[in-house]
Amino acid sequence: MRRAVAWRTPALGALLPLALIATWQIAASAGTFDVGLWASPATVLRAASATVRDGSLAGDVWASLQRDVAGLAIGVPVGLIVGTLLALSRLGDALLGPSLSAVRQVALFTWVPLISLWLGNDEPGKIAFIAYAVFFPVMLATQAGVRGADPQLREVARTLCLTSWQSLRRVILPAALPSIAAGIHLALVYGWLATIGAEYLFSAGPGIGSALMTGRAQFRMDQVIVGMVAIAVVGMLLNVLAGAAERRLLQSRGL
């Protein structure tokens, strides 16, 4: 019975996309809309097959993922450190908290002119943009998790005569792990969106965002839709993998 339900749920979820694709193909075949502005599913499928065969799609996905990982590798650790500092240090919170709160209100894309001026329009600028996008979710989640740790745990650490570093590593951070894991999960989502945005806003280069821009410039709507589907598929896979890793981590900690 459970196996039947497990199969039924994805099948039901696929009904609406399949119905929309069928309607889309029928409308394109009937000439309801201009296929030059909105390619038919058959045309999109041929374009997807061509990009898979020549390796261009895989190359663009790989380039985007590399940028995403590089931005995460910078933004996540910095967010962890700053969030922990704000939660544990009243002085640090007083000095940095108001400024970070003000900066957080500024829309992400408004930083593009400054980032491009400071770091250029190539890879450093793109990676800095992604790192900035993932910093705040991790910082806020870490701050909330560390600050919300059970005070009794701190008393246990004092009773055991643990040093500040030992208390942080063995007591406080493990207690804050659910919040931190949720923040990193959210950062993965923001990071992927920022990756595509960076490829749009900074200089051209390999990547899915760049492929979309090329398709738009060449009026290749089939190429644009292939890129959109690739972005959605990769984003869904990242979300599923992050969710599975988060659950496994928390289960291993007995949380």
C-alpha cells in the first residue's frame, strides 16, 4: 500500500506539466501563436538534443556549478563566523549589527555596479556576487541558532570547566546545528539563483545564464527554453540533495 502511494504522488505531480506541454504543442501545431516568439515543445526537444550531443549544455552547467560552489565556499564560512560573533559578543553585535541590518535592506542587484568597479566584470566579480547572496541566510541562521541555545547547556559547559573554544565547539554549535543547517540549505537556493543572475549581469562567459543571453540575442527561443529547463532541473536537484544531506546530518546527531 505504501509503495503504491509513493508511486502515485510523483505521477499526480507530473499530470499538470504533461497537460501543459500537450496543450502547448497542440497550440503551436495549430498556429495559435508565433513559434518564432515561443518555440514548440518539439523544437525545444530538438534543441536540447543538439546541446546534449555537442556537449555545450553540460559545459554551461558545469561552469555555472563551479561558480556556485566558489561563492558558497566564501559566503558560508564567513556567514558562520560573523553569525557566531554577533550571537556571542555583545560588543560585536553593537558594532556590526546595525550596519549589517542596514546593508541587508539594500537589494542584491544594486551592488552590481560597485562589485564590477571593485573586482571587474569577470569571475572575481561573479563569485563575490554569489558569496554576498549566500552570506546573509547563513549569518542570520547561525546567529539565531547560537543565541537560542539552551542556557542549561552553557551551565553544563561551565561545570565541566570547558574553555570558551571547547564550549563553542562541543556544546553551543551542536545545539545550534538545526538552525545552521537550515540556513545553509537556504543559502544553496539563493546561491544558485545568484549564479544565474551573475551570468546575466556580468561579462559573458560559459554558463547557463550566458547561454540564455545568447539565445535571446539570436532570437533562439528554443535555446532560451532549454536553458530555463536546465536551471529548474539543476535547482531542484540541488534542493533535493541539500535536504537529504540536512536530514542525514541531523539524524546522525540524534536531532
